[in-house]
Amino acid sequence: MKNAITSNLRPQLLGRMTQRAVVEALKSQGPISRADIARITGISPTTVSSAVTQVLNAGYIEETDAEISGPGRPGKILRLARESVQVIGVSVEPEWCEMVVGGLDGSIYEEHSLRFLTPNTYARLLAEIEKHARPWIDTPDVKTLGLGLSLPGLIDPSGELTVFSPNLHQTDDQHPSHDLRDRLGFSTILIQENDALCLAERRAHLAEDLAIIDYSGGLGLGVITGGRLLGRHIGLPRELGHITVDPKGTVCGCGNRGCLETLATDATFARRVSLKIGRTVTIDEAIRLATDDPAAFHSEIEAVLDYLAIAVAMTANLFAPPLIIMHGRLLNIVPNLLDCLTSRAAVRKLRPFREKCRLLQSTSTKAQGALAGILDHLFEELGPLMPTNV
Ligand SMILES: [Zn+2]
């Protein structure tokens, strides 16, 4: 079977596929030897060895000092590079931007993670990102291979143009990945924030089928099915937040009234808390106040939870993913809120889905998702995946 499929491929393409197979094996298995890679992929040791040399030269993998012993020649242990190269993840959100830096193995250097207030102009946003990235890029003996940029809103199918962002209009009709590439001089990709979260959670849960509901600022939906992002760059699935649920409701950032995202988010909760206490508070402050005294904000929590349950039921009825991951902060206020949401959403789901679609709290940030996105992009650039039935 292997020869039947691969004999028609051009040698150059086959070489690139083998390089991809090497990094995918290290991604899924962790540090292993050349012999292990050959065994796992079913590719001959000689071909693996040649591909390993090429990805070593490209800086994607490193040889560690550890050696394996046993029958035959001792072999060095290989791993995805994390000392000589790095990648950067950036998320731009309505209140804050977050930046992280990490290795090709997906590890994040937590001590370097940082946040800054989101600038209100596009030019200042690019300048701030460059200012914070520059010390990382200028680190001696470490090469930066790429940057992933997570943004809310709609992104053109080309993956370059931001079309429209209801809560972040300073990025509308811009080409941020192109502009950052010009400034920084390395590969930069733009990724929609819900897609970014999906990629991060896929790595965290090793799951190939999941949905993410991001209720932190707006209300967004991302879906991975069979390991692939659904409707990458542009498409209906991620605009769950702009479905009208209250025709006479509050005006939304998109211009309509009563969109689900005006009722089911951390931002909604902050507005309700502001009304209650008679002054405007940020999401940070609203969550802090409610965490200190949950009983005082019981009705505000309940009101948001009701609409969040509608978002969960919609997602279950449309996609029935085995896992729905909730990204936001309201559910952290008291420990049992995730269970409350599960039972409240079950009532609204179609009966066959009531016991399905397990709910979990997100463990990832959008900046981590942006980093996962640039890693996937770099690996995809190496070459296509080997056919699975080889
Ligand atoms: Zn809307």
C-alpha cells in the first residue's frame, strides 16, 4: 500500500512529507530517537535519518544530550526545538492584549508572558506589539521563527484581511499579519480568536472534536471536527453571538438589537453589576466583587447564566460535539456554576443531546491559541501529512 501511494509522488514532495512526519511524531510522542520515529511512522530508518538532518538544519528540532542504549548503535534523543528557536503568540482583545513566547514543543515561557491595555488606534497597536516583542527577538542565540496573532471578528478567507470586529473597530479593514511581517521580518499569521482557542484546547485535551464558547467579551463559537477547524477564517458558525434573542433588547456592537452576546457574556455581567451598584465597573472589577460576595450579585449571575445556557444548547443542537469548552470568567465566581449551566442547558437541548456534549472550563488563553496557530502553520509549511493508510 505504501509503495502504491507514494511511488507517484515527486521525490521532493515525499521528502517534505517525511519531514512533516518527523515533527508530527515528536509532537505527539514527545522526545524520542530516530529509530522510534521510523518505527512509529513506518518510514525506513535511512529516509527518516535524512529528513531528521533537514529539520535539524531548519531549526525545528534539537538533539538532546540523552542517549538511548540497547541493541544496535546508541542513538540521540530528538525533541521539538525549545532552546535555539522560539515563536510568539499575541492576542488582541477589547480591553487587553496578551503576549506569550514559547518553544516549538508548545511550552510557554511563563516568566515572559505580559499584558498591556489595548491601544485605541491601529498604528499604536502595531507599535506596542513590536515594542514588547523586540527584546525577545533580540535574545542572543535564539531565532524567532514566527508570530501568531489572534483577533476577534471576521477575517477574510485569504487569512490576511480583518473584515469587521464589532468590539474592536480599530482593526477593521486592516492587514495586521502583513504589516507585522514587514516590521518584524518573519512569518506572521492572523487567526480568528475562537479558532485560536480551539487549537489551544485541542493541544490541552488531545481532542480532535470539540467546540469552544467564548463568552469573555463578545460571544464567539469555534468548532474543531475530525481535527479540522470548521469554517476557517469566515463562516456562520462563529457568529453565534449575533443571533437575535431579544428583538427589543440592548443595541449590540454590530448595530442590531438584542443579540445573544448582549445577554450572555462577562461584559454583560459587568454592565449588570454596574447598574446594581450605580457606577461603571470593568469585567475585572465585576468578577472580583462577585467573587468576594456572590450572594449580593446572585440575580446578575443567574440572568447571564440563563442566556449562556441558550448558547450551550444552540451549540449542542447544531454540532453535537462530545466536548464543549467554556472560555470566560463568570463560571469561576463560585465552584458549582458549571454544574448549574450543565443542567440549565440540558433542558433546552433536543432530547438526544441532553446527556451528550460534556461541559468543561477552558484552561487556555487566546495568546496560547495564537502560539498554537503559528506552530501549526510552521509545521504545515514543511509539507503535507502522510496519508493515514500508508
Ligand atoms: Zn450583534
